[in-house]
Amino acid sequence: MKLSHRIENAICIVHVRDDITWQNAEDFRFYVQLLTEDHHPQAIIVNLEEVRKIDSSGIGVLYSLYKSSHKRDIRWMLCQLSNDVAEVLLSIGLDKTFTFYETEEDALAELQEAL
């Protein structure tokens, strides 16, 4: 799984450059957990622009990371979802859990107003 990140003003932006499936969901979990432990961000933006598919394992990891981060008052946002990924997440009601943004810039702008 190809992952990268950058930190901007206590906001961690994670770029996922692969599908999130049972084959790599735990790699994603481990990566994000280390980021939160090492950097203690106030928010995490996950850029899903290059993710074309997410399965139940990927959804489970996203939700689990959200729950553990939420307990530590870390805000979660998802941006640049493909139509297929958005459709899957919307069909199971995760738009009530996560905030979706068209672009990374939109998510950053809202966070910078709030922080």
C-alpha cells in the first residue's frame, strides 16, 4: 500500500494511493495509528483521490480509526472520494460519521477556521 502524509498546523493530511481492501487495511491502520501517536494532530484529513475501491475490511478500519481518534478529540475528514467509494460509504450511512469534502483545500479551509 502506498501512503504518504504531511503535517500542516497540527493537521495531518494522509494520501492513500491504493485501494483499501482486506489485503492492506491493516497496513493503513498501523500507518495512521503511528501518525497519531507521533504527531498528536488535532485533525486528520484522508485524501482518497487515488482510491477506486474500498471493501468491508477497509470500511472497518476507517471506522475503527475514526472511533479511536474521536476519543482523543481528533477530528476526521475524508476528501476527494471517487464516485464508487463515495457511493459505498453513503450507502451504509457513513456520511453521518465522516465529513466529506470535494477537495483537500476545502477541508483545510474549514479546519483552519475552526482551529
